Amino acid sequence: MYIIKVKGKAKIPDYIQLRDENFVLIAYFRADRPLKKLEKYGLEGKEDALREVIDQLPFGKLQKLEI
């Protein structure tokens, strides 16, 4: 799974995209709000680790999600 942080402009907030191995978009959510239904993506119980990755992730850089 891959993750990328997209910078918002003006009133549009920053967003996070989760993509699968084929780079198909599987989740899209605001960076300042926690993602609901993490078990759907195999990330249940990893909320804190995901939040830490999101906080340290640079904008516009696609990165492999390893948590």
C-alpha cells in the first residue's frame, strides 16, 4: 500500500490518499481527521502509527506505507 499527502489551497484542506500496489486509489480522507473503518484496509489498531506517518509525510511525495 502507498500513501501520499496532497496540499490543499485556501479553504480546501490537506488530503491523504491510500493506493494499492497497482496505484489504484482505495481511500481518500482529510489529513486532519482520522480515517474511519481502518479494518477495511488492514490497518486496524494502527491509528497512532498512521497519524505519525501522516504528520511526518512531505506533501506530494508518494511513499510505501510500512506500519
